[in-house]
Amino acid sequence: MPRRAAKTIALLAALLLLGACGTLPREVFDPSGPRPATPQALLDVRFTARDAAAAISNAQPVMSRLQAERGGFNVLALSGGGANGAYGAGVLAGWSKTGKRPKFDIVTGVSTGALAAPFAFLGPDWDDRMKAAYTSGDADDLIGLRALNAFGGPSLFSAVPIRRLVEHYVDAGLLRAVAAEHAKGRRLLVATTNLDTQETTIWDMGAIATRADPGAVKLFQDVLVASSSIPGVFPPVMIGLDGAAGSFSEMHADGGVMTPFFTVPESMLLWTDPDGAIHKGAIFVLINGQVGATFGVTRGNLLGILSRSYDAMSKASTRTLLAATAAFAERNGLTLQVSEIPDAAEAQGLNFKAANMRRLFEMGYDRAVAGEAWHAPLTASE
């Protein structure tokens, strides 16, 4: 493990017990009573990953437009990965440089992928803002000493730096642009983990943007912050219907807790389109991390064992979902392309320093310009 990453994990472990005393206030709720209902103001902007009917309904405008145009469609899924999200941003910018980047009909984001998703959705004209978000140094203090929150909340670090970052780059102008594309039948989706229900919640960010009110900007930002909030590292985000009597604020955190990336809802991974309506499409999965197993002598202490185990678990989860997505694509006549950080490269998901993120951005950019960023998913024999 890189020395910087080891030091970061050591710091997190040393502060874990100190952070345990902080709590978030919650509404009184009797577990044996009825389950809190979804706030009415959120019903039209989200669905759970288990709800196939809602997913199909959400995608229907896309399908209707494509059928009218008699063309194929493109889906882009951006994964989690912390600071490694700079790699994905670089791939997108380099892809724009080649002039071959598709206009995506559906863009999805999880964790750091959620932060890049609005820019990816809006297209190459927003590449400069996306690059700045990842490489300008504005993310330097996300887990720095000044952000420590050991005594004041349910996480080791404060949400202030990450919220400040989101608020700086995601404003009312961006929402207006997203709403305009949403009206054309395109969809921008972001995944969070609802810790109360232990489900993946899929947020229709275009539907939020279409509300065009101050509350829409805050909810849009809240979802992005929640999807990026690694449990224990950053505090979860409470999302509910403010000011409504009897409403229940839900606790949402990193979408990567439940899924490394999002292409289709889990309820649809085994689904086959009976009418062939989704044929002639392409799915692109941009992994902000490494996928392959790599050899390394695991140190025999607690930190070495925990960090190596977490790395192995994350990679295995990503490979499993890639295999399921590949099977879905094959059954439905879709093509699947994948991009990830090469296993031989240095990747530090918790190193948010500008120099590291610029290096990752340039790596992704150079690979895309050279035509080396994308490939078909590897088979088990490979």
C-alpha cells in the first residue's frame, strides 16, 4: 500500500473511537410500527433499485424518442472511487478531444461518479468546469487536518469541505442546463444508499432540476453530497420533506455502499426485453479504480489486514457487477465497453491532493486521446 494511503488509514483508525460519540438527531420512530412513508415531494424524483416498473417508466421518454428517431442509444455509468474520480474526468475530457465522444441518452453516477455525472451529461462544453472540480486543488482539504470532526459528529471529517466543493461547481445555471436536456427525453440518474431501508435509491436529477426553485438546487446538491459521503469518513445527509408535519427525514450515504456503479436496476439485471426495443444500444462503464487482483505481501497488523481486505472486497464487487452487466448487454443485443485505471498504475482513492488528482486526470486524458481507454469486458479465461 502507498505510504500516504497507509498514513491516512492509520489516522482514520486512531480517530474511530473518538468519533463514536457524535450523533445525528433523528425523529422518534417505533420499529414495530408502520414504516415511514416516502415524503410526497420526493415521489416524482426517485425510485429504488428494486423497482423495475419505476425504472422502465423513467426510461420510457428515452425509448420513445429513440424509436421516433430510429437510432441507437448510449448509456454512461460512472463508478465510485474517491480521488480516483479524476481519472474518469480525464477520460471524458480526452474523449471529447478526439471528437468521438457520444451524446449519452442516460448518464448515471455513484459516489465520486455522481459528482462528475452532471458534467458528463451536459457534454464537452462543461469539461473545463469538470476538470477544475477535480484538479484545481479545491478538494485538497476534504480529509485534511482542518476538516477533522472527531468530537462533533458521526464521522471523522466534517461535511463542510465536500459541501462547499459541490455548491461551488453545481449552481442554478447548471440545473437549468440539466432541465433543458431532461425535457428532450435524456436522463441523469444518481445513486445513494438509504441507510434506513438498506436500499439503493435512484434519483432522477433532471426531474429535480425541472422544479426550478431554490429548494431544487439544495436537493440536487444534497443528493450529490450524500452519494459521495463515505460512511464514517463523511457524515450522511438527511433528506426529507422540510416543514411537513409527520414527515420522516431519511439518512442517505455513499451510493457505493450498495453498488460500485449503476447501469440498470438490480431488479432488471436478469431481465430480457421481449420486444427488442432496447437493441442497437451501447453501455459504457467508467471505473474510477482498478479491477484486477494484484499481488502484494499483506502486513500482519490490523491496518494492513483491513485495508487489503477492503481493497479485495471492492474489486470483487466490481468484477461481479461487470459480469452481470455484460450478460444483460449480451442478452439484449447491446455492446459494452469498460475503462478502468490500469492495475500497474498508482491509484490512491483517499489522496485528494491536487498533484495526485492532476496525475490521474492526465492519465485518463492521455489514454482516451490515444484510443486506449475503452475495451470490451474481459472474459473469465482472460
